Amino acid sequence: MSQHYYVKTFGCQMNVHDSERISGILSDVGYEASDELENADIVVLNTCCIRENADNKLYGNLGHLSSLKAQRASMRIVVAGCLAQKDRDLVAKKAPYVDVVVGTFNLSSIPELLSSADGETPQMEFMDAPNEYEQVSSISMKRDSSVSAWVSIQTGCNNSCAFCIVPSVRGAEVSRPFQDILDEVRSLARLGVREVTLLGQNVNSYGRDITLSIRNGKIAADVQRWTSSKWLSSTPRIRPLFADLLREVGSIKGISRVRFTSPHPKDMIKETFEAMAETPAVCEQLHFPLQSGSDRVLSAMRRGYSAERYLEKLYLARSIVPDLAVSTDIIVGFPGETEEEFKETLRVVEQANFDGAFTFIFSPRPGTRAFEMSNDFVDPDVIQRRFDALKDVVEESALQKHQTRIGLREEVLVEGVSKRDVSVMSGRTRQNKLVHFSPDSNQRVEEGDLISVRIGSAAPHFLRGEMLGIVSKRRVRRGISVL
């Protein structure tokens, strides 16, 4: 009788992608996926440590699992991901009934550790950095979608933002070989995937470490695998390869849409905007984290740009990429933030006229510079008031942006039936805007189809429209999707 696994994911897109790896690993050794935690023989909690309540979420879930395990002794519990990497022995100390604890670079070891688990002592394995990127990237995956796919292009981060724990748990930037990424995207296209999102902690610095290693002779063999033909044919210089990668991925047959997340404003260059504009498959969408509109706060955050410089790059992007949709991240209540500095953020947000924003209340994380600024922590009531004010400005901007789409004909990639109304289907435009529509009863619409929709109404977080017709079907032939 087959054993089943269940993976619960906390946190960012990188963790979602890692969960696909974990699912692939477990499937490869014979386990079957389960949609229900209570019926699983193996439960994996893939953790995040970005927010302050991450610990509470983990141990709350572990408390529930402890009760289930008391009823079913054969159940095995795995804790993986960033919080496991950061806390290590603490997880085993606080939850000794956990069977396996693994770090962010040890996912492939999960089956072996499970086989060694004796129900008494947690099996643990950690590395502080991958020996080679392919140890992380070559793991097979069980993807959540057969139409859209995450494609990891790098791990780690070389920045030192005062609020961020990522460099501590993900290590320094390590770029994946250029040709390996292209090979993965080609294989995805053959399987029917129409949309890929290039994923990294700081995607627009992709390849800088590769070109530096080639220049210094550290990569001497199989150089063509590591970089682009354009870089090799030009005068070699130490630079990111992200614009080259966008152009190459966007030229792969069968891939209709290319997205990426997340870039860092200080590293964003004109060449990347030009690649976006000149590569038809690359979507007119940019996630461009601001974090604050105050120069003093940005400096304290160690972000490496001013509000003016941020806006200059934003205006440059919009001047080069027609009809560009821009979203952002903003932190409210960073230590020492004054009322005037918060108003500066509001002014920049109004000038930027974002399509949407992810807004966060500052969360102090042990191990970061900001955690040591406790004398300057802002009163929670003040933060909440500011957060609510920012949310109002962001939603007003998003609604205005969405209202400009009314009457337009949009190409929508169908994601499936709406979770709230089975008579409605949903999909996303090239600008990543969520669109709800009623399917044409005379045409069979399925996940992965590209359809045409005329937008009829708008809300801050979605659009509604009328289906006009099918642009192209996602066809399946002999078990392989052909576009």
C-alpha cells in the first residue's frame, strides 16, 4: 500500500518553488501526494522566517501535528526551509517529536533522512551554501500548474538590507548556468507550459558572478554552458546577464509569456527595460520594490538608492516599455520612521501611481541590523494608522489604473474556474491583472487557453469582462501538450 505525503508552504514564491522540489523528490521515491493533511503518512512544513509571526505559525502547526501523531505513530513530520535553516537545533528542542529537520540546501536528503528516522531523535542536515548550483536546481519537481511554471535562475542574495534575513538563510548569490535554464524552459514548453516566471532573490543581478568567475579563470571548462553566446562573442566584461536571459527565454518556441521576480531597483539597468520591450513574449509587468519613500529611511534600510533615483528608473521603464504595469513592496514603521518620513512615502506612492502594492508592517527579525534598533521601534498604534492610510492611497491608485482598462480588449491566460463562483472562470492578462469572466457556452474553455476578453468593470484587485473568443487552445496530443 502506497504511502502519502502532504506539503504545507509558508512564505514567498521561492518557498513555493522549493515545495515543488520537495514534492518531486518524494514522488520520485514512490510516495503519492495527498490533498488532506490528516490522511498523510509524511507531512512536510516548508517554513519561512521573513515575518515576526513565522515562529508562531510553525509551532502552532506542529502542535496540531503532535496530536495527530499521538493517534498515528507511523506519521513522519519534516520541517524544511528558511526557519529550519535559521533555528536548526531550536526546532528539535521545542518539538522533539519532529522526525526530520533540513536546511534550504538539503532538500534532496529528505528521503534518506526519513529512512533513518527512528521516532526518537530528529534526523538533521544543514549546509551553509550549495557546493554547486545544480545540487539545488537539478532536483525533479512536481509542479502545481501544468500551464505556468516557476524557473529558478539563482539562489541567495548579496545585498545587506537591514530588515532582511534572506542572506542568512539562503546564502550569497549563486547563478545557475545559463544554458541549463534554457534547457529547462524548452522542456517545459514541450510539456505544454505556456508561461514561465524567472525566479530569484535579485534576478537582475543574475550572471554577475558567472562573468566574474569566467574573467578570473574559475570557470574554464564548458564555458558555453555557463553563459550566453552574446557574452562570449562580445568583449567580455563583468556584468549581469539578465537582459540576455530574458531575450533567450522569450525566443523559445511555445512560451507565450515570460515574467520575473523580484528585481532590486539599485541594479535595474536600461538594457533590461529594452529587452522587455523588444522581446514579445516578455510581459508588460514589473514588480519594483520601493520599501520607503524617505531617503533617510532608505539609507537606514541600506537599500542603495534614493526616492528620486527610484522614480527616475520607474519613469525610464515606463518610457521604454509601453503600457507597463508596476507593482511594489512597502514597509511601514521601519525603526525611527517619523510622521514626516511616512508622508514622504505617501507622496512617492502618489507620484509612482502603482498598479498594486504589497504593504507590510515592519517585522523585527533576530539576526538583522534592524532588530538591533529596538530603541527606535515605532509605536504599534502609530504603525497601524499609517498602514491603513497607505492602503487607502494604494487601493485608490490601483482602482484608477484598472478603470483605464474598461473597454479594452485583453488577452487572458485562463487559470481555471473561480474559487468563489463555479459559473465564472478566471485568468490573467499580460500585465498580471486578474480577470473574471463568464465562459462562452458555445466554446469549450479550459485551463491554459489564451482567450480574448473585453473589460467591462474594475475593482482595486481584479477586472471583470466579457469573453469574445479563443485566441489559441492549449492542445494535448498523446499525453504531451503541443502549443
